[in-house]
Amino acid sequence: MVPWRDASWQALARGEAGDPRWAEFGHYAQLRSQGLRQEALRVADGFAATLQAGSAFDRWDFTCWVCSEVLEVGVVRSMILPQPIERVVLQELWQAQAEGDARAAVWLVRWFPVEVMAHLDFSPDSIGDFLRSALRAQPTSLEIRSMLAQHLVQWVRSDTADLHHGRYDGDPNADLLRLREAESLVDETDPLNADINVLRQLVAKHVRRAAAGEA
């Protein structure tokens, strides 16, 4: 089975078998998994209206459940959260993030990265800037620290991906600063330190070769 399809069906199954309070969402998931898209979307419209008319506690509780127990990497998000429901979830996440909730910041980056980038007008490092801002609001959040560190390491990993072809896709000096920042965010026992050290050696070697006119 195609991985994204498999992951999406599994997510729909979790939605269908979820909390009885979200029976309407379970009905949507059931219809969607049966291929009854139009019927499912009608149910989604009704459930979104129910959420909006309900309490703020219920909206946030549903948002937490969807983000922590239903969504997973690789799903087609629009299958799990059609637009009416997605709007409610995003509304709750943005509000909670503005109030300093670390979970909301993490879930926004994890499940809605394009929306985060758009929120910051697609600045060169929208995700990093967003996470730094979230960390200033919640400086003790280990999850935000870890997510920012992984983001920085992945940036450098991407920049160095074609070094074996003699091409560096970025600014090596800026990447060394990214690695230093990433190192400051994780505990010395974090496995990510091994990646940081390997990348630092790789970038430093490139800088030395470039200075010698070899790159």
C-alpha cells in the first residue's frame, strides 16, 4: 500500500474509534474511510458547527486529541481534517500559542508548517523564528528546544547534502552558527550531539578547503 494512504487510513481508524464525545467526528472518519466523501463532508460541516457552538474547553480538548492521538507523520491532512474542522483546530492552536502554550507551538510546526510560514510572511527561516519566539515564551519547554535543534540540524544537513558533488547549498559560516545554536539547545547526552559534531567537522573541512582554494 502507498505509505501516505496507509497512514491516512490508520488515522481515520483512530478517529472512528476515538472518544465518544466526538461521535460526529467518528462518523465523518467512518464515511471517509468508506470512500463516501460527499456524505463525510456534510457530517464534517455539522461537527465543525457543533464545536463552534460548544464550549472553549471542548474545542481545546478536541484539538489536543486530534493533534496528539490522531494525526501522524505521513498522513494526508485534508483527509483527516477537512477545511471546516481544520479551521476550528487552527483557531484553537493559534489562540493557545499566543497565550504561551508550548504544546500548541509544537503542534503548529509539526502539523501545520505551511500555515506557520505564511503567518511569518514566508521569511527565510520562518519555522526557526517561530520556534525561537515560542521558546522565549516557554524557555523551559524541552519539546520546543528539541524541535528547534532538530530544525537547525536538518537545515545544515540539507545545505551539505551535495558536498560529495562539490556543491555547498548555503552559507557555511551561517551553518556553523546554526550548529552552535543547536548544541546550546540540547543536553550533552542527547543523541543529536553526534549529528551536530559530524556536520560541524564536514562544514569546517569545507571552509578550510575553500580558504585554500580547493573547494
